[in-house]
Amino acid sequence: MTITREHCEASDARDELAPLRQEFELPDGVIYLDGNSLGARPRRALAHAQDVVQREWGVDLIHSWNKADWWNLPLRLGNQMAPLVGAGADEIVVTDSTSINLYKVLANALRMQQQRQPHRKVIVAERDAFPTDLYMVQGLIASLGQGHTLQLLDDPQDLPGAVTEQTAIVLLSHVNYRTGYLYDMAACTALAHERGALAVWDLCHSIGAVPVDLNAANADFAIGCTYKYLNGGPGAPAMLWAHPRHRRDFWQPLSGWWGHARPFDMAVDYVPEHGIRSFLCGTQPIVSLGLVACGVEIFLKTDMQRVRAKSLALTDLFIDLVEQECTGMDLTLVTPREHAHRGSHVSLRHPEGYALVQALIARGVVGDYREPEVARFGVTPLYLRYVDIWDAVQHLKAVLQGREWAQARFHRRGDVT
Ligand SMILES: *Cc1c(COP(=O)(O)O)cnc(C)c1O
């Protein structure tokens, strides 16, 4: 059956998530397929930022640490987003960046292994991981100087063979940032545990994109961005989760006063808090942190099962339309077709991938480019419509038919996009 724009309009008319689009500020004439890199702005974020700056800061000044409960904001936000990732109460803090939070949880996990199974010196991660994850591992093991090594997987299928007696930690992105490959979190965690390793999950491309159940999967630690699918705002602080069964072993090297059991004692010695607060370091960026709530609130008006159903419908539509409209145009699907292994974006490879993305941006279709040759299109069900996918693929077809990428090609390198 040939898909038409009318089919897409009918899907929009039936879509129970459609009203949530109004919760976002979206520029006219733009089809935004980059919410996996920087989520769109919740409308309420503007008024909320104004309230924090004008009243909480401007009027209440120092009293806001208590009056507006700034002090507990990292935990309050963690509790608010807990249902999105299958976490319980007081199991998440929102603080610092994903990179920094990864450093903290890896240090915690390595220390646990050092105490119980000190022969385990290998961290298994993917070669194709978002590079900051690998860089943070490299920096941490260099600073520890205990002979740890990083072992890189070339393919998700290689995981079972790679986790051995020597493995301390398995570090995986739940959804790969480039390909969109989705791991089975419960199965991979079980595999790591059976072999004596700990499982650390990067949720940057899965929180707000696919259902996550950290407790059901029995994961050990997780970290993830709030500025992508969660729409928390540019550079908004990241989340950090640690399984409560490890509470007695909670430990992290960035032992600032915000993680101290009694910070206002101003004592000389660091005594960590017992709970998840021990993963805090210093004073939080309150304005940016506060905005995280505005995105999460919109997710709480629905649930991740509904978001997932629409996400799969939209990525299916994208893939089907590319096949229907753009055959013989040198596009290769990178993202898995299998729902069980697909996140919430569609990646297509094209020899002129970079220029292709530039030509689409010139037409108002905002996706992004990732080396090598990959054009990446993020699908955010809260604010995208079925017709947006139709229109985006029509633009893609026009760019390919008209070889519009040929002009964009010369602007490569040095161009900031
Ligand atoms: C976006 C992303 C990051 C970003 O980390 P920051 O510290 O926020 O810059 C880390 N890991 C993955 C998998 C990502 O997709």
C-alpha cells in the first residue's frame, strides 16, 4: 500500500499525544528532527526562568535556599523523573554533566570491584560509544594508576564473548547515539552479573525516548542527559542513578561539601551522606537546574509506553517513506529495523551525508550529521506529527533528486552547525 500525506493526517487526527505539541515553543517553518541533541523549549520554561530570576533570586535572595528549597532541588528533580526510568524515591540526583557523573559512578564501581575482586581490571565499552564516555574512562584509569584497561567492542553481538573473569565493569549506552541501536538492558545486565561484573548504563539517548526500568533490569549505575529528549535546556544538569542495594558502598572521588553528611558543620574531615546525595559535589546551577522540571512535567502528562508506541510508529513511517520515495538514491539504513533494537532516531548513510544534512537545514528540516557519512534524524513524539515525517521525507527526496547537496558540499569544515 502506498503511503500518502492523507494517511499521515489521519494518524495525527487519531494521535492521543497530539495536544502535547502545544506545550512546546517551536519556530515557524522548521521541522525539528534534532531533539536528540537539544530538545525543544517547553513553553513554560520562559515563565519559570523569569520566576527563578525575578522572585527567587531577585526578591527572596539567600532565603531561597530554604524558601524555594533550592537545597533539595537535585533530589526533587530526581524523584520527579524517577517514573520515566523505573527508579524509586531518592534514587536519582540531577547534578553536574553526564561526563562528570560518569566519572563518579565509574570510580564507585571500580572501587567496589577493587575491594572484592581486585584481579578484575578491565572496563568493557563500545568503540562506537559517544566519545566522552571513553575519554572519561581513559582519564579515570590514568589517575587511578592501578593497571585498569579499556576493552572496546566492535559490535553489540560481541558482548557475550567479551565479558570475562577479568571484567570489572560493562559500560554501555542503552541507545547508541549514532546508529540508534537499543540494547536489552535486563539481558546485558544479567550477563554482566553472572560473570561477576557491574553494569553501568548511559541513558543519554534513552531517557525520554524509550521506556527504561533500571530496577527491573537490576542495573548497578546509570547516568544521562536532560537536555536531549527531556527538553531540560542547553547544558542542563544530568541525572545520576545508583541502585539502592549498593548504598553501603556509595562512594565518589569528587567529595565536595554538598555530599557531606553535615555540610554546615564546616568540619575539616569529609564524612559522606549515606544516600544518593553523596553523589553531589558543590553548589548547583539553580537557574538551569530549575528548568529541567518544565520538560519532565510534560512527560508526566502521559507515560513512556505511549511515547514509545508513537516513537516506533514515527520511525517506522520514516523508514517506510524513505523506501517508498527515495529508492535508488544511495541511502542506506543504519538504524535497526527490529523494534526491540531501535531507539528513537533514524540514521541514514549517504556518501554526501554532511552536505545532505546542510541542504536539508537550508530547507528548514533540522537533522544532524555524525561521522562517518551518517545523517541522523531524531524523533520526539511529544512535539512531532506524522505529517512532519511526511514533509521531511519529501524534502529529502527533493534534495537528492535535485542534487542540492552539491552546493552545500563546499562549505564543509570550519562551518559551525
Ligand atoms: C550527549 C551524550 C553525552 C554528553 O555528555 P555531556 O557531559 O553532557 O557533554 C554523553 N554520552 C552520550 C551517550 C551522549 O549521547
